[in-house]
Amino acid sequence: MNMIRIAWKNVWNKTGSTLLTITLVSFGVGILSMMLLLDKQLSDKLNRSIKDVDFVLGAKGSPLQLILSSVYHIDAPTGNIKVSDAQRIIRNISVQEAIPLAYGDNFQGWRIVGTNKRYAEFYNVKVSNGHVFEQPFEVNVGAYAASELNLSVGSTFTSTHGLDANTNDPEHQHNQTFTVVGIFESSGTAIDRLILTPVESIWMVHEHEHEEGESEDHNEEHAHADETHVNETETHEDTDHLNTQESNMHEHSDEDHHDEESSEEGVSGEEIMKRVQERNIGMHSDHEDEREVTAYLIVKKLPSAMWMLPNAVKNTNMQLAQPAIEINRLNENFGLGMSIVKGVALVIMLVSMLSVFISLFSALRERKYDLAIMRTLGAKKFQLFFLVLVEGCIYMFIGIAFGLVLSRIGLLILSGAAQQSFHDEFDPMIFLNEELILACIVLGLGVVASLLPAVKVLFMDISKTLGNEK
């Protein structure tokens, strides 16, 4: 007798109860599998992005927000800090390296980050096509961003102010053109969804916009002055007797002014040029002091940095956030929600096990006579025992298969939401060893649920069962 074939027909003998049992098993396995996939991929992304970063230096605010915005680039920054203020911290003897990050602009919603070459090198991300940026307004694009934006080496674009797409708002549109000189290879880090450029590019974009604003204000003031001068001229033409006096006064003033200019040019021409140069140098120095960045990624050189640097930022408008500590807090909060979801999935699994037990026990009572006939036709006790166990395993196998499919569908939906919100994605097609363990556990639970009805078959009295049926 083919027990597996018989078991398959017995399972589908009652379609309603079978579908209910399989649905419960599928949802339980699907939720647990999706949680495993999500937890694994999130952990990998977080760990790869943290790497060896010991501190993040940025503006005061939420430390977690600073980490999320500067390390993972999935939140708004806490603000900007002056380079001159940050130098006092990053030049500390306990600091090995400090990588600047300056952002606030985007291209079609994808972040443009001003930094240096070390940022990509720090994460071991290499350029797969083209070369690393050398000059301002040259950019390297992450693999995922380049794919979504259809950018290649030689592509050009203009940026938009802000971290979100404002392409329809001309007030936020910059005029400077960026040129793609390299595309990064896929790395699984935040760089995959970033557009990197020298930090000078960010400064120059906003300096140019500031200068244009000042120029417009100056033109408005000049136009207002011209209009005032025209009005004064008209009034001057209407008063002839005052015209002569004002003309004489003007000629006298011109002579005095000419004498002053001649005296100044003859006596202190070189001194004037020297003063102009000193003034320009002073303005340039002040301008350098006003330059800002969003954050610095800091790698410590000495263990003493753990207490020296936090003391150094006291009584300033800056803060030092430790990625390891903040991510542990995030995992604790996020882990609580994950534990609740997993608990719900386990309850569903237990209910499905109970459903399997009830289905098999009910089927056994209804098929006692059929099983007794099979015994009289030569079937052995252990064959019937195996038959009942196989029926329970069929429930589990189908439930596990559908559950794994459901987990992939759920992760695909989450990946779409993450792509829209954070320009990130999850891979639903990977298979974890933990899922294999989960499948074995579920299958084992199915065997346990089938065990009592199967054992009852071993002790079934054939003659009594056939006699009662008659």
C-alpha cells in the first residue's frame, strides 16, 4: 500500500478544515520568517554603516537623530556646526581621523553629500566605472542611486535645496551644474543611495546663492537711489534761483574733492592698496570661519578619547553621539516591537498545532472502520501509525511552503515602502539558515500534534471496531 498517497487523499477529504489548518500554519510561519529576514538585513545594514565610527560630532539635539542622519542618512540633521568650532575637537590628540559631511541639497529626492575621498575609502567602497571626484561639482553616485536615477559617467544635473525633491519650486533650485565622474560599486552601505561630491561643492553652491541674493538687494537699492536722484533733479529744475547757488557750491565741492583725491593718490597710493589687500584677506578669513558642515565621523586613536572628547564639547553648541550606544537603544525599542510580533506569530503557531491535532483526531474517529479494514487486508500497525503521522506532516509541509512565500511577499511590500521613504530596499529572495531551523521546528510540532492520534491507532481493537460498525 502507498501510505503517502492515501494520506494525501485523506488530508483533502475535508477541504474546509484542511484549508483552515494550512492557513494558520502559513500565517505563523510567514510572520516569523519575515521577522527573521527583516531583523537579519537591518542588522547587517546597521553594522556595515557603523563600521569603526566611534563618535559623530554635530549640532546639539537628539543623539539618535544625529546618528540616523549622519551615519544612515535616513533622518533630518540636527543642524550645522562651524568648521572653526569643530577644529578644536577633531584636532585633539586622541582623534585619529575625522571625515566631514555637509548636506542639505538633493537631486530628485536623493541626497547630495559633501565630503572627501576618505568617506568611500573608509567603507571600502570602490568606483566600478569612472574615477573618484577631484574637483568641486564632480560627483560619484552610489550604485542603487545611479540605477534609480539613470545616471552614468558624463551625466549632468542641478541640485535642489533641501533633503526632499522640490524640483517644481524654482526658488529652491540651484544653478550650478554637477557632473558625474564615477559610479560606485554596490556595497550594502548607505553610500549605495548617496551622491557624493567634494565638500567645497556644497559651500560654493550656497555661497553663490548668497552672493546672488546680496547682488539683487544691491540692485534694488541702486534703483531706488536712481529714482530718488531723478526726483531731486526735477525739483532742482523748478527752482532757478537755487540752481545758481547749488551749482557754485557743487563746483567748489568738486575742486575740494579733486584736491583731496590728488593728495591721497600722491601721498598714500601704496598704503591704500595695502589696506585693500588686508581688508580682502580679513574678509576671506572671516568667511572661512563661517563655513559649516553637518557632522564629522570621528575615529579615535587613544582610549582616552572616550572621556576627553565629551569634555571638550561641553559648553558648546555641539554634541558627540556614540553610534554603538544609540543603536543599542534603537534595537531595544525596535526589539520590543519585534518580540511582540514574534509572540503573536507563536500564538498563531500553537493554535495551528491544536487545529492539526483536532483535525487528525476527528478524522481518526470517522475512519476507524476504514483503518480496521486495512488491518484485515494485511496492513500492519506501524504502517497505519506512519499513515497518521504523514497526514500531520502534509499539513505542516504545505503550511511551511505557503508561509515562506507569504514572508517574501510581505518583505517585498516593506521593501517598496522603504524605497519610497528612505531610498533603501530589502532582498526578499535570500534564504536564511534560521528559516531552515524554523521549518524543522514547525514540522516537529506537526509530528507532536499527530502523535496522539497515531498512537491510538496502534492500540485499536479490530474486532471490536468492526463489530460496532455493523
